[in-house]
Amino acid sequence: MRVIARRQWTPELAEDIARAEAVVFIDCSIASAPGSVTVVEVQACGRLQGLATHHVGAAELLGLARDLYSSLPRSSVLLTVGAGSTELGQTFSGRLLDAIPEARGRLERTVLELLRRHD
């Protein structure tokens, strides 16, 4: 198992993703309800026509792994926590802090399931 932590997902991650058997993407989102925790399977996007160089999503990274390295992980999931706000500050929002135990539990269960699936 390998953990790669980044503030932003950039195209350079595609090589590591192409080599992985399974990938768990973890993200905070202002598009999700504050404090919500979701886990969904992620599929590679269609053929990439253009790509932002500073931030790409999970589906785009999978698409890059496929297009550049002809390889995809057998399983890819995205765990998202609703951030509520991305304004600069010293602490996370209350709802985000309250969601951390649930997010941790969902992450642990997801990783264990992926490990069982790929044994």
C-alpha cells in the first residue's frame, strides 16, 4: 500500500495511478453538502481533448493513466467530504470537523474491501 498526499491533483499522478492495482481518491468538495461523506466508484473519462495543468479530477487522472500508459487500476473510488467552505482560515468548519470520524471509518472500510477484492 502506498499513500500519496497532494494539495492538488496534477497530471504527474497519472503514472503512479497506472501502476496501481487500486486507487482511493480523497477530496473535500464545496459542491457536496457540508459534512456529508460519500464513496463512489470512479471510471476513466473519455478521450482527453484538453487538460488543465494545475488541477484535474479523478476521472481525468484515470483517463490520463489509460491514454498515456495503457493501464488502469482494477478498482478506483472517490471518497468526498463536503467542505462547506474553502476560505482561508486557521481551522476547518465545524461540520467538516464533525464529519472526520465518519470519513475515517468509511476510508478504513473502503481500503479493507479493496484489499479483500484484490487478494
